[in-house]
Amino acid sequence: MATARNKTPHSAIAVYPGTFDPIHNGHIDIVRRCAAIFDQVVIAVAYNPHKDAALFTPDERVAMIREATVGLGPNLTVDKFSGLSVDYAMRIGARIIVRSLRAVTDFDYELQMAHMNKQIGPEVETIFLFANPKLFFSASHLIKEVAAYGKSLPELVPESVHARLREKLLKST
């Protein structure tokens, strides 16, 4: 007897877009949860070649994400893109964009973006996952700022990411 699980008419491909500059444990928690829900998850590094002020290049971010997500599932891939997330999702055949929510301010911004994406790509759904309460205050910009002062953040970033942060920040001083 077939179960409902076996009857999916198409593969559920989800895109989890973000700048990931750098990826932190809050992001990784969302990736882990997505890997358990969707058939395929594409972690998509967003960048703007004309005004990207990121600490890490898109290729460095892709490499960090690959290192940080090893073992989380065979259904994960990492890619990079420039442009709108919804256009990227449609280009690769994904029908789901995953976004995470931490605070009320996140909700307001993300809701506006989800509605705009729906106007551009009506077939693409945005799904929100709430951040893990233990990682609620994880934010890449804060992690970079604290790391610039030489502080260790083992509860917020994987060691491989922390090592790259130290290396990058030492070069810039």
C-alpha cells in the first residue's frame, strides 16, 4: 500500500537565499530543518557585483557553506546568484523560497518581499521558518563586528567559519 509520501507529483525544490556573510549556526539550523522537509534544498548565496560590500567573496561564502553543511543531507546543494531570489528560483525550477524569521522587524520586511515575489512569480511560494530561540540573536553583521575584536563565537559559528573570519580580519588590519 502506497503512502502519501510516495505520491508526490513532483520534486519539492526549495531555495534558501541569503548573503550568508558569513553563514552562522542560525542559518545552519534552518538548512538542517529544510533538508528534513524538502526533496532538494539549494542554499543560494546572493550577491550584487556592482555594490556588494560583503567581507567574503561569493566563492568564499559558497566554500564556507559547503564546509559547514557537510553531513546534513545528500539533498543539499550550494550555488550563487545575482539578481532577484524569485527569478533565481524560477530559473532552477524551484517552487519554494524559504526565509527565516527572528523579530517583528524581520516579519515586516519578509512579508513585503514575499508579496513582491508573488507578483513576479505567482507559482513560487515563500515559506517562513522561525529561528531557533537559542540562536534568535545570531546575525552575520554582529558576528563580524564581534570577531573583529578578536572574540571567539563557538556557539554562533562553526569553527571552520570562525577560522576564516580570523584569517580575513587579520589580513584587513
